[in-house]
Amino acid sequence: MEFQREREMFDSARKWLGFQGFMTKAEFRTPWGICDLVGVLFNDSRVKQRLQLGQTESIGPPLRIELFDRIPDLETGRAVGPGRLEREFGEFLSPGQLRKEIDTLVAGKFVQRSLSGALQKLNGWAPLHDRIVAVELKLNRVQCALDQAKSHLRIADQSYVGLPANVALGVVQSKRVNEFQKAGVSIIAISRDSCQVVLSSRRVNWKPDSIMQMHCVERFWRTRLRGN
């Protein structure tokens, strides 16, 4: 066998994503488990817009991102008061916790607050990415890899199972390929010096969770800044 351990496939998969312009993180933790490799392709013009607004910090956890998402954009001319947000988020945050979350968004220059307390977000850049991809690497546990890759579609625009080249080719030549096509999961054939997509598949009428995607990208943000 070309590979003895799954870790040996990481370098090829990471280089393959890097050649396409993706920033990558290994063993990326999600609410449903760990993804072997996640890649984010940033939109450079939107990154520039965000930096021009002075928003150098990461927004933070999913609940704060959800709060940010519910606040109207400055450009719309609309605003929201804290009372309405208290009603919308009362199940998750006490009034004091909500105030702290809003204060954090204001301090990070993500939100502006009028003298009356009305809130508007300073945006124009969201989403900050063009694509998110997930790669699940397995030597031969194909069903396990497929199940995990399906879960990753909650954050990924495209989810891949990466297998040693001979295993990958065996899957696409078998009836099992239908399971991947139905799930919208793609397959990469990995060797020591290359990666090749041997099945490109997308789930029909499916969109990732926008809040989870934004949270994923925010976890890459500081690394992206260091790369500037």
C-alpha cells in the first residue's frame, strides 16, 4: 500500500488545496465532530472592505454571529432597538448578556449605536469567502468517510472524501458511487505527489448553514491577517 496511515495523505491534500488558493486548517473541530481538513478561499476585495472598516478582530462564536446577522446594514437605512433583540434572543441570552454581546460588536466596529440606542451593522463584505471545502481522509473505511463528509456539508460548499488512488478508483467503478452522487459528496484520489478529483458531486437544492459558514471563516480570520 502507498499509505500506511491516514496522516500520510495530509501533505498531498493540503498542497492540492493550497495550489487553488485555499487557506487550510487540519483537524477542524465542528459541533458534529472533527473534519480532517477544511479550506477557505477568501474574497480579497471583501477582505479589503472589512479592513477599511477597521474590523480586525474576529466576530466570535456562532450566537454573536447570529446577533450580528439580525442587525440591519447601515446602507439599508433601517435599525433595530435592543428591546426587539431581547425578545428575539431571550431564550439564549439574559438582558445583561445581550448588552455585553452588543458592546463587544460595537467595540469591534462591527456595529454602530445611535444616541437612542438603535443599532446598525457596518458590513458590505459578507460573506467574506468565495468557497469553503471539507476533506475527510480515510485509508479504506469508505462508509465512515461518506457519513462524515455528508455532515460537513453543513459548512462546506463542496465536501470531499480523500482516498488512496487505488481505493478511490475502485469506489467510482463500483455501484457504491451512487451513494456519493446522491449525497452530493465528491471523491479525491490521493497519491504521494498528486490529488485528482475522480468524482465531482453536488447535492441538489442544498445550501450550507450561513451562520456556521461565517463562524468557520471567522476562525480563519486572524491567520488570514497574518498572511497579509
